[in-house]
Amino acid sequence: MIERLRYYLPTIAVFVGGILLWEAAVRALEIQRFLLPPPSAIAAALVTNRDLLMAAGLTTLIEAVGGFAIGLVGGLAVAFATSRFALARGALMPFAIAANAIPIIAFAPIMNAWFGVTSPVSKMAIVAMLVFFPVMINTVRGLTSVQTGIIFNTDDIDATHAQLQGLGVDVDESVARVGAPAEIRIGAVQMAGPVPPMFYFRDPDGNSLLIVQPG
């Protein structure tokens, strides 16, 4: 306990010293309260107006959490869909990066005009815009920058050439022809040593392609 107190003591001392210096400077320089109120006046106002501040704080909290949830869910959903398809990623990412660079002050008047200045929806929309683009951009980058090999599921059994290319598999059309269902047989090679798992595709004509998943 004493060691913990010693660890935090410098931080506490700086905080208390800063508050005391603030109070003394405001009073000594006779700074007007509307410019820089002393800490004692702020504490007194918090006690006097606690009911009003709690109600306003609750409203702000609801708007902030609501906007954060909307932006987070929307950003993740769009990121998952965008990262899945290279064409959509290439088309949407430049616009997302450009929109993320626009100051929020440019969005605020638009949201106020759409939903009303006093409506909580306008505030939620502003927060959602702040959250959506960073979440979407960074999630797409994270999902597309990690090399995880090739992953297939039961939906890929009837994959065509174009669908396999969408999965990131560069296959020749002689192996998986457009319009011809390709039978995907997946087999893990049981061997001693660091041998990566192997998969092979076989189309109805017997052509096959061996794929070695990076270990």
C-alpha cells in the first residue's frame, strides 16, 4: 500500500498544486469568471445545479452512446462486406478516406437541418459519422492485411471460376470453368514435420489444382 502511494504521490501532488495555482492566479489577476472561473466557483456550481447538470449529462450520454453504437455497428458491417469483395473495396475505400478527412463541423449543419437542432437524432448522427469512417477504414485494413491463407466452407462447394477469384484463389478457367460447378475436396495431409495443409479442386472433367495453404 505504501509503495502504491509513493508511486501515485507525484501525480497527486501535481494535480493538487495545479488546482491551487489556478485558484490563486484567477484571484490575484482578477480574471473575470466568464473567462476563467476559479475551481471553487466551479465546485459550487456543480453542487448548486447538480439536478440540471445530471439531466443534461444523461441526455448527452444517451446521444453519445447511441451514436457510437450506430457508427460502430454500421462501420463493422460495411467493413466486413467491403473486405470480402476486392471490387467493392477498391470503389468505396477512397471515398471513405476522403469523407473521414472532412471536419465534423461540415457535417453538423447538415444533420441539424435534416433532423432538427433540438432533436437527439441529429447529435447521434454526428457521433455516428465520427465513429463510422475510422472503424470502417481500419477494420478493412486489418482484415485485408493479415495473411490467413485460404479458407473455404460448405458454400464454396459449387464455386465457379469467378467466385473462386473472389475468394482470392487465382485459378485457371480450365480448372474451374464459369458456369460449371467445381467439386471441392478438402483433405488435410497427415505427415511428420512442418507440412502445411493441402487442398485440391476437381472439376467435372477431371482437371485438378493443388493449393498449399501457407503455414
